[in-house]
Amino acid sequence: MKVKYVGLLTFLALLILLLCFVEADYQSYIQEVVDEVAIVEVKEGLSINYVDGKEFEVNSTEQKITFSVTNLTDEDVEYYIRMDQVDGDITGVVYDLSEASQADTISNEFGASSVLDETIEAGQTKRYTLTVHNPNNQTFTFTIHVDLENNSSHFADTIIAQNTEVDANSAELENVEGLIKVSDDTVESYYFRGNITNNYVSFANQMWRIVRINPDGTVKLILDGVTEDMISMETNAEQMSSSAFENSNVYTSLLEWYSNDLETYDRFIASTTYCYDDSIYTNNGVDIEYLSSYRLFTDRIPTNLCNGTSLSLKVALLTADEAMYAGGGIDSSTSYLNSDTFQGDWWTMTPSKRNGDVTSYISVRKDGILQRDIPEATTLFLRPVISLDRQVMVTGDGTIEHPYNIVE
């Protein structure tokens, strides 16, 4: 009997020891899970598993990111995938987005704030792989979100519903006004042109004008006025950003203005792609003429495509191409951007040439005439440009009497 008791006690001791090891391993496993970057969010019946986290730094030529969406409800749910808060140079960066149960892969330039609109059936799980291709091995950061669609009309939908769109090529637009639909390769967008009076937006206690509906569904606005101070486009030597524009006194001033006037409205403003068109047309080793100068002042045909550096920003300036799309011209101008009340000319963010260390830019006179080769040391007024998030909803009809107002 004693031998049996000794055997039993030995077995129990070994079992307790084994359980201790299992518990230790289990606690270690729990700690490993806690230490992982995976994030799970539940939003009104959707469970989103960000397997690799939500915030990313890209510093290699390729990076793969996985996440999944599960519908916990008994009804179909609409949602969209968004990449935003991009910081850094994304020139040449593209992405592929695939879903395990679907054969198609979505490929596009990186920087669009909205990637995909999806519907998920009750009880279904969709597993995504986002592959970021970074051929120039630049370093940048971004965040990925999965958000529910709002069934009410978004701002872009409201604009399109309240206007009769004109489908035309830029070469045919000399006498056309209204909401214009334009396509450049695979990029499709809408913009307002001419001396129109139904693109007013009252936002952040200031009046704005709608410039365009971006391809990602965000709505680009320009301040219906100029900032108080005149600023040079000269480079700030203390800045260490990826582009000449981000290093400029102008951009520093825009960030200060944004902090003072728009910070409390930041949730409505999207990080969208702005083009610093530093693509070169001619270079004789001393002087550089940028492609934008030839395109706009010789061919006189603007483009939606960015041939230069793409920047994801919260606030910037209008490009010279956008000023021409709006009705600005070289010899004459009929545009909602024109104003006799302005005190002087204002900057675009488009360079026209470079002589040695001095870059010159394209500006716009208060009567809408575009001017090139304005030296960076010149002080001109600023007209800040922002884009409202695609989920924003509005009231109003865009007239000065009833401007669009954001529904908070």
C-alpha cells in the first residue's frame, strides 16, 4: 500500500510540475499576444482585425500588410477601406489590394484616402492583403482604417446630384462653364469651371469655393479670399522634408494658419494627394524648365496627372493646372477664382523653372491670369487649399445665399 501511495504522490507531483510549465507557457503566450501589434476593433457589428497593426512605416521596396473584416450581424453591411495620415515622399509608390475569396486585385497610386467600397454578407469574413510597392526605397508613414459607410448622401454625391455635369476634354472647354467631368487615363474627377456661383462652402467660420471632387471622393476647397500676410516661397533651411514645397516658407505659414484656424475641425479634413510638379522639360546643365511651364504656357492644356512629386498633405495650395481648369488663362480668364477685392497676386504650388539655386513659380493675378517665372523670394498672398473627408454630409445648395454647410 505504501508503494502505491508513493507512486500516486509521485504522479501528482509530476502532474503539478507539468501544469506549472503549461501555465508558464500559457502566460508567456498571453504576453506574446499582448506584445504583438495586432489590433481588433468592433464597429456596429463589424469585427476588424488589423493583424499587422494600423500604423506603418515603410522603409523597404515592398511591404505586405494583412487584415480581415468579419460581419457579426445577420444583415449585409457596407464599409470602406481608407489609407490616410501619409507623411513623406510617396512619388512612384503604388499598392495592390487583394481579398482571399476574390480573383481581382486593385492596383493604384499610393495616397488615395479611400481605397475600396465593400459590402460584406451576414456572417462572412473577408481577408485582405495590402502590398505597398516602394521602388525608390523612400521612407514614409501611413495609417489604415476600415470604416462603416453612411447611407446618407456624401458631399460628392450631393454636388453631382445638384449639377448637370459636362463631359468634355480640356481642349474643348474654352467657353464651357459648370461641373466638368474629366478623365486622364484611369483618373476620373469632377471640377468647377467658369464664373459659376453655386460652389460656395461655409466651413470653419470662413467661406470657401469648391475646386473639384477628387478621384477618391474627397472634395477639394480653396479659401474664397487670401491670408493676411504676403509670404515668399523661399526654402527654410531648418526644414528637412521630402520636397522643396514642404521646405518652403509658404508651407510653414500654411501649417501655422491651419493650426490657428482649422485644428478644431481637423476630423473633417482628409490627407489627400497634392502634386508638386517638379518634372523636368529641359535641362542644359545650368537652367531647368519644368514640364508644367511648357504644358500650360505653350500647349495650354492642363492635366490631372501628377508627373512630379506626390505629397499627402492636410493643407497646401492650388496647382497651376487646377487654376487653369477653373477658367484661369494666359491671356484672359473667366473663373470663380477671380476677385477685384484681392490686394495682389497669389501663389500656386507649381514651379516653372530653376536658375542655379533659385526656383521660380507660377502665380495667379487677382483677375485670373497665370504668370510664370516668379522668383521664390517674391512675397505673394496665400489661398489655402484643403479637402473635406468623403464621409462629410452637407446642407445647402452651394449659392452664396445658401452655401453648403457641414452636418456635424
